[in-house]
Amino acid sequence: MNKLKTISSAIIISLITFNAFAATSVDTQTSYRLNKVGVVSASDATSLNELELIVKEKAEKAGADFYRIKSIQGNNKLHGIADIYR
């Protein structure tokens, strides 16, 4: 029983830690107060949710804390560009 509590605690802590480093979407007003560190793009997404997930993953890989999607284009396949911030 003690082992189960230890494993459960470790899983919960790792999930909290993982989410603490996730990039967050910000609005235009908030982005003016942040330090822009680059631009990422996403291609071939089939939905807005998928496009945002791709942008979020790329922002996190680039070490950004925040992102703001600037443009989205396409019909069946969506393409987008986002600024990334720290």
C-alpha cells in the first residue's frame, strides 16, 4: 500500500511539473509586454485545434513560454504562423 502511494505521488508530481513548462497562448494586448524570441509555423493541419497543437509543440521545443498565432490560411489543410515569446 505504501508503494502505491509513492508511485501515485510521483505520477502526480511529474504531471504538474510537465504542465508547468507548457507554452501558453496569449492575446495581442498581452504580447506587447513580452519579449519576442522568434516565429514558428505549422502546416497541413486539418482543424484549428490541430493547428494550435502543432504551434504549441513547436513553441515549447523552441523554449518559448508563450505564443500568439498571427495568421491562418487554407481550406482543407490549414497553415499558420505564430510569434513566440519568453
